[in-house]
Amino acid sequence: MSGVEENQRDTEYELHGGELGNLKQEVRKLVKTSTPQEHPSVLLNLFDSMQRLGVAYHFEEEIKDALNLVQFHDFPADLYTTSLQFRLRRDHGYTIGSGSVIQFKT
């Protein structure tokens, strides 16, 4: 690889690294300004998507802070939202018993 190609590659890395930093800041801002009490299922779906895309590790603190603000009783009583919150809390180290999903037992 010539010096010119190497310099061009380094410039591209710097450019994309800057873009990545900007995108991470935007996501942090989105998570911090979202109010989990108003739309908890939207926020939980965002966290789920971030995990599935493999980028949630960049936002561990923000996710944990948001999960601290949300309580199980804040949610509508649908199985999907309850199970999503249950899984996300378990994924982030919370100890949760299965009592939160007893209301769905038939």
C-alpha cells in the first residue's frame, strides 16, 4: 500500500470515527430526554433494538438509568411489554422474580 492510499484510509477512519461519535451522542441525548413514564414501551423497544443491533454496550449507563426510572406498575397490562421489561432488566443485572408476570397466568 502506498503512502497516499494509507493517508486516504486514515482520513476516512477519522471522518467515520467522528460521525460515529456524533451518532452516539445523538442516541445518548434521545435516551436521556425520553421520559419512560410517558411512553415506557417505546423506550423498551428502543433498548431491545439496540441490543439486537449489537450497539447497546455503548449505552449501558443510559439504559440502566432509564430502567431505574421505570417500575413494573407503570406499564399497561400487556404480556409483550411486561415480558420485554422483564428480559431487559434481567439482561442488565436486576434480580426479578417471576411474580411480575403472574397476572397473565391462566
